Amino acid sequence: MKARIKIRRFNPETDRKPYWAEYRLDAQPWDRVLDVLVKIKDYQDGTLTFRRSCAHGICGSDAMVINGRNRLACKVLMKDVGARVTIEPLRGLPVIKDLTVDMAPFFAKYRSIQPFLINDDPPPYTERLQSIEARARFDDTTKCILCAACTTSCPSFWANDSYVGPAAIVQAHRFIFDDRDHGAQVRLAILLDSDGVWRCRTIYNCVEACPREIDITRAIGEVKKALLLGDVE
Ligand code: SF4
Ligand code: F3S
Ligand code: FES
């Protein structure tokens, strides 16, 4: 197919404001949008800047706005977006250059919920055992790859970027409902903050944006319920 790719570009060191650059090239229906970006960079404009690593939907580094929706460029086929494609950086995070945004504020929110096992009991001789049912309790939220597609699609986050955001709540859920972890109350106290979980207005953009199909609003709802009950069921 003859593809026309419009990319929102911006170099804060040289440009006064963002602008649209247009590229035309031959693409195959089975090319991923990431393949097309690589072709543009390799053959048309080496200054085009974007982030990617695994190219297989695992590392979470190439989230961007493709035809108005937050997607991973390595998981979107050209046949599914058509010959005319617009690509923009994620919204709500500072642009470093072109499609590369500064993820530092996003990861600061992730770190704020203490995303690690908290358990001061002496480690057992073997591993900390867990039943299949207990493991299933937080299985969905273990799938998060920290791509930021959810948080940067959330209008509550756009309105107030101090909101901890859905990704951090998903990560908190993963530990709060792990029966090997003893830090649930610490994390619930953090999420009770005015910039915590109650800033979620159940807008659902995050669910639509998640490339891992995590039921984010369900996880957020379970965290809210735990806060209301004062305990983890
Ligand atoms: Fe990405 Fe989904 Fe994790 Fe959000 S919950 S950071 S959209 S993988
Ligand atoms: Fe935002 Fe998702 Fe809540 S879009 S308001 S975090 S349901
Ligand atoms: Fe790793 Fe797309 S490049 S998820």
C-alpha cells in the first residue's frame, strides 16, 4: 500500500512549537507501525526520534498515539490502521524529542506505591508458597508492562498530573492482593492521598488503551473497596 504517515515532531532545543511532518512510502499490510517508523528513520529522515526495544509487545517502550488512540507501535498492523496514519507522542508527559516522552514522572508515581514485596518474616528454607487461588487473585495485574498508555489516556491525569494514575494503581493492586505481602495497609494509605485512587472518575479510557487487556477499572474498584472496608478481602 502507498502509505502517508503524519508525525507530530518537536525538538525543544531547536523548534518553537510542535509541527506535523509528512512521509510517503510503500508499506505492506502486515508491516507494523513500528516497522514503518524504522523505514522512515532508515531511508528518509535519520533525525526522527522514537523509543522501542523488544518490538514484540513486551517491554512497553513504544507507546504512542496512533490515529488518536494510545497503542504500542509494535502491536499495530498497517492493514488495521489504513494507509493514512497520524502518530503523536503520549499526552501529558514532557516531550524529549518527537515521539519520545520523558517517563521520569510516570516512574516516580510507580515507585511511590512501593512496588516490591514487603514481608519481614524470615525467609523460609525454600520459596514462599502460595495456593493457586491466592495467586489467581492478582494474576491480571501482573501482566502490566508499564507502558504508560493507560495513565496518559486518562482525562483525570490530563486535568491534574499529580494524580497517581491507573498504572500505579494496577501495580499497587498486584501487591495489595498478594497474600505473601504484608504492605497492603502502607499502600492503601498512600492511595488514600488526595492525588490517589479517588481521583479516578471511572472514565474507562485506560481500559481501552491497555495493550495487555488488563481490567484496570476492576482493579481500581477493588482498591477503592479495600479502602472503604479498611481491609483486603
Ligand atoms: Fe500499560 Fe496496561 Fe500497564 Fe497501563 S496497565 S501501564 S496500559 S500495560
Ligand atoms: Fe482515568 Fe481510567 Fe479512572 S481513564 S478516570 S483511571 S477509569
Ligand atoms: Fe517493546 Fe513495543 S517495542 S513493547
